Amino acid sequence: MLTRFTTPRLGLILPAYNEQEVLPTTLSKLNTIKETLIQKNLISDDSFIMVVDDGSVDNTWEIIQEKEQLNSDLIGVKLSRNFGHQSALLAGMSESIKLADIVITLDADLQDNPDIIQKMVLKYKAGNEIVYGVRSSRKTDTWFKRNTALTFYKISSFLGVEMVPDHADFRLMSRVAVLALLRLPERNVFLRAMVPLVGFQSDKVFYERGERQAGTSKYPLKKMLSFAIDGITSFSVQPIRLLFNLGILVISIASIEIVYTIFEKMIGNTEAGWSSLMISIWLLGGINLVAISIVGIYIGKIFTEVKQRPLFQIETETGLFVEKLRKVD
Ligand code: UDP
Ligand code: MG
């Protein structure tokens, strides 16, 4: 059911880091899709494509400039150096939301199947502020990537990091959702976990993720691993709590140990020094763990505070405010 009858201006955002091999194909494919959507009157005819060049050292920027001459609906944004995928996406969103009513972010290598863009727009029209592109299977992944991803989502959800499983950064966001996202002031950007934090009505669209069309992956194993660890530690202080629980467990074992060694000593079963050694090793170990993790919990609190996340987000305002706020935008 449609709840929105206006024709939104869509901004398609592509982060690109050394994508000269694939960019021309991607741009022409996206252009065709954009034109079809304009013809169907689903998006406005001033919708655009924005490519964020994330400090490429190949001809990516030259290609963008060349295509820009031919197509006035293409916007190029060049970052001063390589800031990484997530920052490039944020840069693209904060720039394009100055013009667009809705944005869709997708990889430059056509792995995020652009054929579902229409479905995403329809879900927006049905009243959603965020539409997640979710992989219906991981067939195109290697066994290793499939299993590391699964473990990652399991650990994250165990640690209380809320994410949409099998969703990367292929998503539609409306103006309100993007503005809310941009209000999160954190420096550790992990969009997958940040986007659900802003709230609003959301939905999913399923798709088969294809193979990279050309060029090579910019996420080697090492980068992927540090991305995962960064993601978890930026969103959860649960690891510190686990350490605390471990400390309590060790102290409990130490208490049993104390009773046991005293008993052994009483019946004369021990060598000299054994009891005192055992007790001190376990007890001190446990106390140490607890002490460190208490300090850790406080550091964790400071860590969350320092980010200064807004405590709430106003979804609607009425009356004169609306006109005023629009003008400020
Ligand atoms: N990317 C970027 N900056 C980087 C690394 C990657 O903008 O530092 C872009 C890249 O050009 C692509 C997207 O992020 O559009 C996803 O990267 P890639 O396809 O290499 O990742 P994979 O799909 O292999 O996980
Ligand atoms: Mg890719």
C-alpha cells in the first residue's frame, strides 16, 4: 500500500576506491535503471548518481570527470585521501542529502544487484524510512568468508550489537533517517550497527549478491578482521563484562581450592608450601581479573560518553517549525 504520493529525488551513492576497471560499466547500468524509474514516475527527473572517489590512485577520478561532461546527472566527490569505505559512504550521504529526498548506497563493483532499486523505492513509498538490502544466500562467497561472516554475526548479537544479518551497506535511507544518522558524532564509523540505532520504520529487500564485475576486492582478510573487531568494540562494552564474570569464576574456584587445601593440610596430605602457593595463585589471579575489569568497565563508560550520541531523535514536528526547519536545511 502506498502512503507517499510524491516523486522523490533519488541520489545513488557509490564509494569508489581504485575502481577504474568496473566504474564505466556500473555507471551505464545505473543510468539505465535511473532512467527507467524516472519514466515510471517513481523518482523525479532530477535524480542523480554521486560517486565518492575515496582517494583512488588509478584513473577513477578521470573517469568520473569524463562521464560528468556527458551526463549532468552525475556528481563526483573527491576525498583528499583514502578514508575508507565507511567514511566515503558518510561523505556521500552528507553531500547528497543537501539535494536528495532519498539516497541509496551501493558498491561500485555491481555486487549489490541494482535491479532491486525499484523495490527499495516502492518500500519507501509504502512509508519506510530505511530499506535494507539483505542477501538471500551466500552462494557466491567462499566457504571461509561465509563462515567467518556467520561467526561475526553470532558474536555480535551475543554481545548485544544490533545489526541486520547479511546486510552490508546496500540500503535506502530517507532524508530524516540520513539526518538522524549524521547526528551520531562518533569517530568509529560502523554504519551497519549505527543505522539501526536511529530508529524509524524500516523494511528489507532480499537479493542475490553477484560476483565483483571487474577489478579486485578492496577488503583483504586483514582489513576484514580489523573491521569486524572495530565494529564490535565500538558498539559493545560486553567484552569487559565477560572479563569481570571470568574473574568472579576464578575467585569462586579459588574458594573451593582454599577449602580443599585446608582439608588436605589437616589430614597431612600435602608437601610444604603447596597450600600457600595454590591459594595465592588462584586468589590473586581472580582478584586481579576483577580489579582490571572494574577499571575497564569505567573506561568503557567514558568511551561511550566521549562519543556524545544524541539521546533521542524527534521524528515529526508540526506547525510553524516545519517551514522554518526546511529553510535551515
Ligand atoms: N571502497 C572504498 N574505500 C576503501 C575500500 C573500498 O571506497 O578504502 C569501496 C570500493 O570501491 C567498493 C566498496 O567500497 O565500491 C566495497 O569494496 P569491495 O567491493 O572491494 O569489498 P568486498 O565486496 O570485496 O567486500
Ligand atoms: Mg565488492
